[in-house]
Amino acid sequence: MTEPSRTVEVERKYDVDLETPLPRWEAIPGVDAVSSGEARILDARYFDTAEGELSRAGVALRRRTGGPDEGWHVKGPRQGDGRLELGWPLGDGDQLPSAVAATVSEWTSAPLTPLARIENDRTAYLLTGPDGVVAEFVDDRVRATDLRQNIRREWREWEMELGPAAPSDDAGRAAFFDAVEQAVLAAGGRESASGSKLARALGF
């Protein structure tokens, strides 16, 4: 079975109006530079069983094109402040690769059908310090379709995800995200009302 990539996501999400200006990051601890924005066009389709077994287990399965990590992704249940994401290459066609199916079988063996489509015009910025990438900040303009209810929703949101040079201790991470939140609030953003893009696409 193909070995997947493994990433532990530690991130915060924020709701923002369409015309809100980007935050200023001068006061973020450990950050001394911000890259210019990189545009990414992302298109993801999410899958679940008719009974929503993956969602109930806190798991998300998607096939996404675009961006540096395009492919099949399984996001596992949240563990503490993070969430393990497994990734595989796109492969040929839209068929679920056997390695991905084997991973998902931990939670269900029922047939999987399309749940939602999420199209995202993303601009990504790297926040760097002396030791490398502290975090990635993304500005997302999202168009989502609930494929089972045929309902379309659009919104803008921000995400801040820790990078390899982020603080490794709880106190350091807390201080980092506290500073991020202050910058976001100062710009006009607010804490996200939804736990994920998929949840928001489905009206949760």
C-alpha cells in the first residue's frame, strides 16, 4: 500500500468580510518577514456515506486539485490542538485509490458518494523567522456547493497554520496565536463561527 504523506495541522480560522484589509503582522513573536502572496486555485470534492459516518467520526475525505499538496486527503479526528492529515497523489481519474479506501475503512466500509464541492481562490503568505517558516497565512474566497441539497454558499475566511519553525511548546504557541488574533481583530476579522469549510458548506 502506498505510504501517505503525514502532516499534523495546527491552525486557527477567522471569518472576514469581502473588503476587509489584510492584517499587519509586525507584532507577531518570532516573525521577521512575510512573503508576497502566492495565488492558488483550489477545487475539492468531499465524500461521505449516505449516513454521514465519516462526518460523525470527525473525519473528512476529499480529492483536491490545485496548490502544492493536491491529491487525496484524509483528515482524521481532532487530537488536542491538532489534526492528522494523510495525503496521496491524485492518480488516474476520479476513482478512490485502494490505499485511501483502506485507510477510510477504519471508520466505514459503506459506499461513498459526493458530499460537497468547495472551490477556493486562495492567496498564501509565508511568515518566516530566523529558523524558517513559522506559519502560513491564507486569504480564502470560497464558493461551496452542498451536492446533496443543491445549495450554494460563498464567503471569505482567513486561516493561520503553524509551520516547521513554529513554537513547539504550548506557551509559545498560545502567545503566537494570541498575537495573531489581536492582529486579525484589529484588521476587522473575527473568530470563525464554523469548524471547517466542509461544515460551512453543509450549513453547520
